[in-house]
Amino acid sequence: MKVNGFVHPAQRDPRRLLSDHLRHDLGLTGTHVGCEHGVCGCCTVLFDGAPVRSCLMLAVQAEGHEVSTVEGLAVLGAPLHPVQQAFHECHGLQCGFCTPGFVMSVVGLLAQHPNPTREQIEEGISGNLCRCTGYASIRRAVQRASELSQQTPSPLRGEGWGKGR
Amino acid sequence: MKPPPFEYHSPSTVEEACALLGSLEDAKVLAGGQSLVPLLNFRLARPSHLVDINRIPGLDAIYERDGGVAVQALARQAGVEDSELVARVCPLLTAAVRLVAHRVIRNRGTVCGSLAHADPASELPAVLLALGGHVIARSARGDRVIEAGTFFRGVFETALEPDELLVEAWFSASPGPFAILEESRRHGDFALAGVVRAADRLALFGVAPTPVLADPADPARGLRPSGDLEATPEFRLHLVRTLTDRAFAA
């Protein structure tokens, strides 16, 4: 399985969820685990370019596929990914627990709709819960991320989107 | 949370998958996993074997057949949502699939999986019923066409035999007036009640153990929906009448 561009050895235990594999076996704790039944959206990662819930996949299912987590968006010291930059500028986070999931969902949303309408933004973030109730700022952050993405081409944008998985 | 122990199988052909389903005791098919994996995480489902069909190539087609749309077992809901063919031939299915959870779930979830799971509050079984569609069940014994009217047997219960794999669902064209309306507490949640109109046919969901056909002039007749924290039986009946009126007003 390739995670953020690096090949990792296969997980052998079929019971291991992809979310737990990323966190416990690969040490990528940026992917958060909230509800573990697909409701909260905190564990959203890109699977072959499209956002999915990592708590609803087995790690063995990702073998031979590409997974991108929040850690893959910007390397340490480099400028933030446009979506991260937009969340920072627009105060799109408070406690930050839900943020990696929102950011990955929005990366997927902007790959699908580079200039999202208000409805598309609301639909795009409707599968993520924020308990600090920061939705208004998050909506603004998505708009800002759309502007920033068009100024700064991101390596993740559009990659593999909509292709057969 | 962690799923209970199971033996994992990843067949690479439909024949291999059917052979596994035919020989294993207590096996479940894993397609999109958006309903099954939560059940495993909660340990509400404890199958001894999981047969993961995701590595079977060529099982994700969406194509025109017999004046309708055929959707194969691994066609994701997002693919059906974006399909121009589905939008042209069966726009009711396009409208319905948009009501299924959220896009991130639909990126993984499958149409055939929703049908095989047969959640009484789910949209797609009611759409199949309203359109008079069918599914194709394959096993080592051969193919079997099961009409929507006989496919849904009860809560999470279908006419599929343990050795059968649902390989394809067929939805007839929806050229006439159509509507799918539902009421849920939050966007993307399961519906408290919902109605599907396909021309003059009406199917209801969320108000009986299976989707049911109803008379548009008196949709609540004979219904005895259950009550829970989110809605009383009376409120569900009210929703059925109101949503039916709206669906047929257009």
C-alpha cells in the first residue's frame, strides 16, 4: 500500500481497520478517529484520490492502492496546502479534532468542483461533524481554499478523481 | 473498536466468489462496506467469513439494457450519481442516490450493496420497487432473476440464498413524472419516512419492514409503522400522506 507516496508493507491482520493501521502501525496520527461508524468524518482520507472513511475500510483492502492522509498535504517546513492555508486564514478550526477530516473532504470536494457553489460546499462538508460549531468559518474556508487552489496548483488536485477504484 | 474475528477471502473472479459462498458456512459479502463495516465495528454482525468482492475486475459497469439501466455489483453510488447514462435513462435513480448518506460514503458504497442490505429506511430498495426492477443473483447453480416485488422479505432480509451473489440490479427507465421525497432529522440521515413516485406508481420506505407499494389516493391505508425516539407512528403516517401529496402535485 502506498501512503503519501511511500510504499509500506502489507497489513496481515484482516481485522485491522485502515484508520487504526494508519495511526497505530504507520504512526500517522493526523487521521483522527471519532465515531468509528462512518458518521463523524474525522477519519476521512483519500483512497486513489477520492475521499473515503478510513474507519469503514479494512487495511488489507488498501493493498495495491494509494492512500493520502493529512500528513501528505504539506511536508514539514514547506508552505501549507491551499486547503490548510484557507482553514488557517478563515479560522476554520477551534479545537482541531475534526480538522484533518474536513481538510481531506474539502480536498476531494475541490477536485470534483474547483469552483463550488454554496450548495456544493454545504453538501461537500455535510458528512463531517464539528462540535465547536465552526461551520460558518469552515464554509468561508472552503471558498478561500477554492481561490487559493487556483493560484497554487496542488499535486493532489484531481489526481485519480472519479476513476474506477 | 475492532471487528470480531473473521476469515478474510478476496476472490478475483465471480465464479471464485460464488464457489466460496457455496462452500463456506456463515459468510457475508463485502462490497462497499458502508453498512457492513459499521455493523462489524459495533459487533452487531459476526460473520465467520468475509468474501471481499472488491478485487474482482469488470464488475463495476453501468450500462443500458432492455430499455433501462443495469448497475453491476461494484458500481459505486458516486459513479451512478455522476453517470450521464443514468441521468438520461433513469433520472429517478440519479435523484435517489443523491439522498444516500454523503458523497464520501457514496464514493465507496454500492447500489447493489444497498439493495442486498435491505434496510427498510433506505431509498434504493424503494426505487427498485417503484420502477418494477429486478436483481440478478448468481451462484454455482446459475443465474436467477428476482423481481423487486419478491426480493425484499423483511428487515435486512432478502430472497438471496446464502450461496448467491447479487451481481446486477436493473432499473427500468423513468421517463414520466417522478419524485423521491423524504424527511430526516439531519441531511444524510436515514429517512423517518419517504415516498418514491414513478409515473403513477408509488413506493414507500421507512414505514414498514420492507419498501411497500401503495395507492397514491390513500397511501397510508393498512400501514402500521413503528414508533421510536425520532418519530411516532402517527407522525410517520402524516409524513407519508404529506410527501405523497407533494410527489403527485408536480
